Amino acid sequence: MALLKLGDWDPDVFYKFRDIILNQVPTYGHKLRNDLCRGIPRVWVNHYTLDKDKDVAFEIGRFYYGIRDYANALEFYSISSSSVSLVTSGVPLFYSCGLHQALTHCLRRLFPRCLAQVGKHHVTSHNMGLCFYSMGQFPQALVKFEESLGLNKDYEKASSWREKVLQELAMGAAPKLQVTERVLVVDDDSSADEGI
């Protein structure tokens, strides 16, 4: 946490320590969690492209999912899976994530070489499905799990969640959400298991 503050919430520092932050956030005290919740948006404000394979928006989405802020998680997963990501050659680009689409559209027209293709990924779609499921929005969850399977038909996690949602929709089950102390673990492009 001290490194993040000292580095003014630098995206590279966040990216390097993301797994430690995500794994330990459930054990953090109230003050430390609040500091993270206030600071993580600065990581995005300070965003600059680190490397083609370092998806900071995806990792911020994982953070928000881990603290059960599903709306913000969906926002950052959407940014991660958008067709473009802003590339600024190491210069921070200051903008609000709510303005991301408009700014991207303008930059695409004015500076086409400042944009790099990112695109959809089956894990991001799966994680978006988990967010919708956790919010009790089963139809949207189903769409995202099917999208994930469309991108990778062999992705078992999306397949099992799709079946679970289909069963619940078929039974007409209302979403049963309970707030517990258990934090769900969001897939990080590896083989992490979800806690649902």
C-alpha cells in the first residue's frame, strides 16, 4: 500500500502487486480497504499502456469484483474487452472511464496510431457473467457466459456457469443473494477457481 501511495497510484506498481492486493483484500481492515477504494480510481486516471499483455482495466475489474462492487467491476471489464485501448507511449492520459467511449472515438479519428487493439477475451466475458449473476441479473449473466463460450468453446468454467444459470432460469428461481464474509475469487486468466 505504501508503494502505491508513494508512486501516486502508478499503474505499473499496481500491476506488479495486483495478486497480493487481490488475495489479501478480504483480510484488510476497514481503513486499508477504504484507502484502496479511494486510490484504485487513480490507477486508472494515471493509466498508460504498460505492455500489450498487461491489461490494467481487467485487473481493476478483478479488484472491484473482489470487494463486491459489481457495477464498477463491469465498467472496467467492459473497458478491458472494448475493441481498443488507449496507448499513450508512456505518457499518462487523464480521463474519466465514463468518457472512455467518446474519447476513444475521437482519438481513433484524430490519432489512429495511438490506439491498440485489445478486444474480447473469454475470461473477461466469463467474469462479467459472474458479476451479473452476483447482481441477480441472470439473463445478462447467461449472455456473457454464452459469449465466453463463443470465444472459447472448451472453457469449462463458463460452461458450468451457463448450465447453472439455465437451470435456475428454468426453475423460475429468483436470485438468492446473501452477503457473507466470503469473497469470490475472480479468474485471472489462469486456473483460479471461483468461490460461488
